[in-house]
Amino acid sequence: MLKKYLGSVLLTLFLMNCAYGQKTTITGIVMDSSANVRLSNASVVLLQAKDSFIVADTRADKEGRFSFQNMNDTARYVLFFSYPKYTDYAHRVSMQEAKNNLFNLNRVNMILKEKLLREVLVKSRASAIKIKGDTTEYTADSFKVQPNATVEDLLKQLPGLQVDQYGNITAQGQKVKKVLVDGEEFFGDDPTLVTRNLRADMIDKVQVYDKKSDAAAFTGIDDGIKDKTINLKIKEDKNHGVFGKIEAGGGTDQHYNVQGMVNAFKGKRKMSVYGTTSDIGRVGLGSADKQKLGDDDRSSSNYDGKGLPRALSGGAHYDKKWNQDKESVNGNYKYNFMNVEGDESTISQNNLPSGFIRSESSSHFQSRNENHRANAKYIHKFDTTSTVTVYADGYTGDSKNASSALSESRRADDSRINTTESSSNSDYKIKTSNINLSWEKKLKKYGRTLSFYFNNSFTDDQADGLSRSETRFYNTSDVQDSSGGLNLHRQMNNTWRGNNLTVNYTEPLSQKLSLLLNYKLGNNESDEDRRSYNLATGTGQTKVDSLFSTKLNSTEWSNQGGAGINYTYRKLIIRANNNVRFIHLDIDNFYQPVALKRNFVNWTPTASLRYSPTQLKNYYFEYSGSNTNPDKTQLLPYRYNNSQLVTYLSNTDLNSSFTHSVKSNYNQVKNMGQTYMGANVSASITSHPIIIASVLDPSSGAYTYRYENLTGNNNSDYSVNVYYGRQIKGWYLNWGLATNGGAMYSKMNSALNRLNYSTYSLSLYTGKEKTKKYGVGLYVTGGYTLNKSSLQPEIRNNYFSYNLYPSAAVYFLKKLELHTDGNYFWQQKTQTFGQNFDRFIWNAWLGYNLLKNDQLTIKVSCNDILNQNNGYSRTANNTLFTENRYTTIRRFFMIGATWSFTKFNNLKQ
């Protein structure tokens, strides 16, 4: 009986396997659509329709035939075809339509790109995003934006990218520092000049990658220079014409804003000019009210939100290629003027091994800054093997600053330590220039190259000003027991010169392996004269006060040599190299006096691995090691920076620190859902770090600083970023999770302090647009910050904070449009600062459109409708916690107009 039932069960299972376990073959022939030619070696990728997961990939044979065996006969797939110079093609397949276990596509026609007419162009979502090595490429037309939208509006919708209210771009978890146009710099240091003034409908491709230095890109020798970069490829039919935008407005409290930009593109020649003047915080055409992107040095042309500004700026750009692209030139000029006046107050708490000191100050400041910047690059490719590049830039600046302040410091029991009245003014002028020459040569043997790079830099600056202060000191009974004053006339005259020659050579050892050799000779000279004349002594400018003066001459010579290997095999690239650098430093200090001679040996090993299993997936890992030598201002700090309450001490025995760093990233595309995901991880450990040792006199509140090497403890830091973006039923979604932190050491009154810090943050952007009907968006950032000091672990200064940036646009009655946006910021109170801080800045404008294609818009707008824009910031650094409040731009109304104009020439097909 049992055997009978067992046989029935086995028979049933067999029949089910035959019915449901059948496998099907997909086959076809890839051909040219017009020439009737079979395309051998065409790439064919098979993806799951539901999630774009790659199932298999193959190449067509000599007859153009391809096949995939043993496919599930109930599944749905997408076949993706690509071939050089042909348009990519995607085809959906439902295996339920197969006959006799065979799905035969028969002939798959591919169309030459040059013959593809607009009316027959079929846009495939499967090619919306591609990964090519370290480059992620987006097809712009796959992402819909409103008419007259800017590149910034387009970038907000690209998976893996985020743009905040100031125009700062984050790509793959990293800040974007450069935005290029057709591979060329466009006004250089302010990417928002591109993203906010080029039209989205002009863009063909958006490419995101890490831009290496010219030397590293040519030789493959990693020099550590990498900037996250976006390159915008212009559509051919949008590269011939004139376009631009002009905006003007006036408002309450005498606020005004006028700006304009005109661009003339003609194939391989681009020209642009712009100008702007305003008192609403715009210091350039691309800048928002603060946090200019791509200009990390806080130069005088930047406005950080403090004070009430008046600004004037202008610029010009020109680039051109000719002689069959063998020659090219790129030039930029920018002018900036800004006058800022305002008030600020600061509260700070410095935690000591026992107790703390609390300080408060209030000040009035005024500054006037004017500068000119220019750069030019000329490239000549004499043939396919030899390229010469000449680059030059220059900067001149003139800054006049004045301030007056009142401050006081108190003990933990609220008794006064000191009070200070101070004032200062200065006139500072600077000139810098750089001239760089390079020659890159490919020799007869494939892969053998020789290159030379000669870089020269020159800087001169001068300053003249007065510094006055009067300080009163109090005993523990809060009774004044002494006072002191300073009245200094300060003068400065400095020069710096730098010259570096680099020679690189590459030699192929096999088809997969190559050798990289490099040598670098460097020389840096400086002559620094920083004098203070103590007017309080009655000697005037007849005698230098050496306690507040520095005169240094320094000379540095360095020799660096290194070797590396580069291994490439199919989808794998491995690189490893090591450099050793010998440095000799001579410093003569005239006012102390000290004659210092130091020698340093630096090692910089690096190794990297990149693996790209498919065009939609990429893995990368890198290790690097490097020495950090003590700076001359750490060995012999400027006495010029001393004051009654601050003294810097020298330490000529400082040694180098060494940092081990690792980083890894991963990214992947699932094109059918326009999905992009990835992660970045990095960490570093610094041994023998150079730390600052502070000594605070509790009786006077005076600080003494000295740099030291720390032995037995290491500084460390880490960061993790995970990002994800996709489109869901017309909604664009980008989100990122990040955490970073570490441990940093310092000394306070000889006690070692370990600061453990970490942040956990979430960022999210979602939005949806329907052309000429509506657009909504929400950008959210939030996180938790932890700071723990080993000196006083019981003091907690951890806090939550978040920002909300909602925005909406509504188009109605054909010609009217309403736009509104807001910024809500909230920060939790801490043990040091006992109140939560929050504010909501709400802006809106109503526009009426005129002319053809709505090119002219009349606007009525209101900035900070609720009048809550209170200048505020809070920071934590080692044992010091600071809260800052300041004057800033508040509510105003404005009426104005914006004219966007375009005239593109029709091209012959």
C-alpha cells in the first residue's frame, strides 16, 4: 500500500516539474536598421523587469546572433542593447509569450546616432543613468522640469544628488567643488554661476566624478588631489546662440537688487559676461545670501550672513577650441566689492579641569573689501602624442576693517576675572600670482610617457593699522586689583615665493602592468616682517616692540622621488605607489633671535582598487599614508598675534605626525526605476599628532598657547554616508544617512583632554512637478550631535537639530504663478546653553508672465514674511563652547521684473 502511494506522489512531482519547471531560450540577431549589416560583438544585457537586477550579459557573435539559455518561462525581462556610435535600445520581454520554449526576437534593429531624427527618437528609461568607471552619467531629458528651469532645478531631481537652499551640491555623499561646462571651467570658483544661470533644457548629459589633477589624470600617479566635480554636456542645438537673464527690483528699507548675465555660445566658443549690485546679501550672480559654494577660504568677497551688506560684482568668461581641437584657451575675470556693517554678541564657556570660565562680548564692526581675480589657460596639442599647457592666474585685494568691542570673563561663581575695551582698524593689501607650465609626451611605445610640470607662485601683502585695548583685572572678591593697556601701531610687509618642478615617467611592463616613476624638486622662500610700535611708551614709530613683533626669513628645499605600479585587467584596476620626500628647512627669527635648521623625511604610500563588474555597478577601495610636518608658525609662532590676554610660545622640537587613511565607496544603478544607490566609508588615525596645549590663568583670564607632539594617544576620525535616490510614480526621492566623528586631544593647564565627538544625520529631498501646473518640494536635514570632554565628563553638550525647507509653486490663470519657500531651523538646548533656538524664514513671490514663452515676469515678493531671521550660530571646539548672535538681513518687500531671453540658431540635420 505504501509503495502504491509513494509511486503516485513521485509521478505527481514529476508532472509538476514538467509543467512548471520548463526553461525557455531567448534569441535574436542584432542588425543595422538601414544598412542591413549584422553587428558582431554588440553588447546585450538581460535585466529583471521588476527591479532592473542584471540576470546575465553576453556579446553577439560574428553573425550578430545572441541567446540566453534556461530562462524562467513565467518571468518578465528587459533586454538592453548597445553598440558604439549607435543609439542604445531597450526591449521588454514577457516569457509567457514564448512558443515551444523559445522566444525569438528575430531582428533587433539598431539606429546610428548621426541618422537618428528627432521625430523617431524613443527615449529609453533604461539609459537614464549609467556608471562608466568612476563617472556617473545622467541623461538630462529623462528628468522633467518646469519651463525656464535652471540647471539647479534639474540637479535636485537626479538620484544621488542633493542641493540645499544656498546652492551647495552634495553628490554621492560628498560636496561638489567644481561644475564644468563641456569639460571647461566656467568662471572657476563659483559653481552656482553655472547651476543658477544655465537653462536645464540646454543640458544633454550630467556627469559626476572625482576630478584628478592634470598630472594624475595623464600618468595615473595619484597625487591626492581629487575634487568632486559635475560636468554639463551641452546639447548640440543649444550650443549655437545667445541666451541670458536680467533681473531688477527695488523694495522697502531702500533694498535693491539688479543682476544680469548674457551668454553667447557658438559651437566650440563660449562667451559670457555678468554683473550684479544689491544690498540683500548677493555678492555675485551665483551666490545666495550666504555659504558660497566652492570657495572654502573665507575671502573678502564672501558674505557669511553677518551684518548688512552692500555689494557690487561683475565678470567675464571666454573659452574656445580651434585647429581641429588642437588648440584651446579658457579665461575668466571677476570683480567684487562689498561693504558690511553690523553688530554681534558672543557667549562662550571654556571648561577647565575643575570649573569653567564664561565670557561675553559685544562688538560693532565695519569692513570694506575690493578685489580682482583673473585666470587663463592655453593648451596646444602639437599632435596626438604631445601637449603643452600654460596656465596663469592673479588676485589683488584691498580690505579696510574697523571694530570696537566690550568683553568680560567670569568665574564659575559669577565673579569677574577681567573686562576689556578694545578697538582696531587696518588697511590690508595683497597680490598673488601663479604661472604653471606643463609638457606631456606619449613616446613611441604604447603606454610609455614622459611629462614635466613647472609651477611657480608669488605673493606679496602689506598692512597698516592701529590696535588699542584697556583691560581691568579683578580678584576673587570681584574687586579690581590691577589694569593694563596696549596702544599698538601695526605694520606688515611680507613676500612668499614657491617653485616646483615635477617629472613623471611611465613604462609598460606588459599589456596589464605598467611602471610609474616620479621626481619632484621644490623650493619655497618667505620674508615676513610684522612690526608693532607701542604708542603707549611714547616712542612712537622709532622703536619696534619685540613682544608684539615678528621678523622671519625662511627657506625650504625638498626632493621627492617615488615609484608605483598600475595593473589593469578587464573590469579591475589596481594601483600602488610610494613616495619619499626629503625636506630641509632654515628659519631665521630676528626679534627673538633664533636660527633654526630642521630636516624631515616624509613617506606617502598609496594603494587603490577599482572593480566595475558591470556598467551599472562600481566598487572602490583606497589606502593612503602621509606625514604632516610642523608649520613654521607652530615651531615659531608669530608674536605679532600676541595681546594682553593671548601669548603664543615657540616649540622648535616639534616633529611630524603620520596619518593612515582608508576609504571605500560603492554605487549601483537600477535604470528601470531610475534608482541610484551607494555608500562611502572613510577612517583615519594620526599618530604623534600635533596638538595645542593651553594654559589659562584663572586669576587674570590670560591664555598661553604652545604646540606639542602627543605620544601614546592618537587622533582619529571616521565618516559613513549612505545615499539612495529614485523616482516613484512621478515623485523624486533622494535620501542620505550619515555619521561622522572621532577623538581629538588637547591640553588645558597641563591636563590632557580627550574630546569624543560624533554626529548622526538624515537628509531627505522629495518633490514632484507637473509642467505649467504645479511643483512641490521638501528638503529635510536633521541629526544628533554628541560632545564629551574627558576633563569634565559630567557636562553634557549633546543636542538634536533639524532644518526643514518646504517649497511650492502653482501656475494658474495661464499667466500667473505663485512661489513660496521656507526654512525652519530648530536646535536643542544644552547644559552650557539653556534655551532651545528656533526660527522660521518664510519667503514668497507672485509673478505675472508676459511675452512669448513667458520670457518676461513681473514679480512682487516678500523676504522673511514672519520677520524671524535672527542671526545665530552655535559651535563646540575641544573644551570651548560658543554661541554667537549678529545683525543680519530681515523682512523686506520688493517689486521687480525678470527677463529671460534665448535665441538659438537652427542647425542643419
